[in-house]
Amino acid sequence: MSSQRKFFVGGNWKMNGDKATINEIIEFMKGPINTNTEVVVGCPQCYLMYTRQHMPASIGVAAQNCYKVAKGAFTGEISPAMVKDCGCEWVILGHSERRNVFNEPDKLISDKVGHALEAGLKVIPCIGEKLEEREGNRTEEVVFAQMKALLPNISDWSRVVIAYEPVWAIGTGKTATPEQAQDVHAKLRQWLRENVNAQVAESTRIIYGGSVTSGNCQELAKKTDIDGFLVGGASLKPDFVHIINART
Ligand code: 13P
């Protein structure tokens, strides 16, 4: 972990929680949290305002998706302007569930990232390969293509945190080994060096997601190019605090 990059831990609640469980999460999030870690929770749209109002101010709140324009006839969508109006600063975009369950293509995700940045949000774009792609030795090709699609729409890298989430590790209990994750993170950083510039490569946080738990987070957090985590299931439980404090 480079000292240049502040450790970053995001919780992605996905489509889970209600006011009662969010209250419980808010309680444990008041626990002893390392101030050297930047923490953001991604909550369902309908609870953005509630979560923002009740979560400690030091913890960021993210939407889990938003559309590529500011307003209009797009039934069921929300815009970055609305996320901001709810008091939130972040959005997770291109999560593997958006890509694979809702068939969002690279171009749409890229346009969403571009508009969210223009609107002033900070963005966590997600990338990652499927099991058959890894087994076919196509991991690099897949994640580089996902990065390439994002590139034209990223104006300000200081407001971007890249989440590498191998699809085969999400919700499966099958975490990438620290070596597997480090290998892809290092390649992504090298890709940034070659396709953006050295400063962006050194300063951009690349976080790992996929079955991160309090049991495996410390070994992962020791790796040079792993700058934090995006956590699904474990972010709903008090154990999340241990993951936030993985480098303590
Ligand atoms: P799990 O931590 O539940 O595997 O989910 C990872 C994820 O998708 C975070 O965005």
C-alpha cells in the first residue's frame, strides 16, 4: 500500500436492508473506525436520504446506480443530481450485477460515469472477469477492455476509485487469493501508467471486491496495489468494522 493512497473501504448493501436494519448498521458504524481509512456505504436509492441523515458525517454515502442524464422521461431511474440533492457524494457504477443481471454494456456504464463526474459526484466504477474468462486466461483482456471503455469519460481521476471485483468471487465465499488480486491490481496500475499517466497510476485507488471478510481482509490489505475493499455481505454485519480497520 502506497502512502500516497488513502485506504478506502466501501460497503455495498445491494438490495438489502430496511429502516430497522439500517439503524443497526448505523450503530455499529459509530464504533472505533480508523480515521486513516476512507469509508463509504452504498445503500438502496429509497434510503439514500435516510442513511445520509443518520450515518456519521465522516462516512460517505453512495448510490448503487444512476442514469447518464440529469432529468427527463426515464421512468424508474435516478440522476446524479438527485443523489447529490439527497446529500450524498458517491455512486457505484457498472457493478457486475448491473452488467450481468441487467445487461448494462460498457458504453452505457462509461456514459454514466462521465455524467456522474460532470455532475460533481465521486464514482466507484466496477470491473472484473467471469469464471470462464479467468479459466480461459482472458482476465487481462477483459479488465483492460472495461477500463478502455471508461477512459473517454473520465475527466477527473481524483474523484474515481476503481473496484476490481472478479465475478466468480462475488457472493460465492470464494475470495481471490492475495496473490491473484495483487497480480490484477498491479496490471491495472500499469495499464493506467501506459494509457493515462504515471501520476494517475500512482494516486488512483484500486480496491478489491469479492467475498471479503474479517478473516481474509488483513492478508489482502498487505498487498502493495490493493488500496482497500468493496464489501457486499459482510458490510451488513458488525464485522464490517474489522474490515475497515484491516490495516490497523
Ligand atoms: P460480497 O462481498 O458479498 O462477495 O460482494 C462483493 C460485491 O459485489 C461488492 O460490490
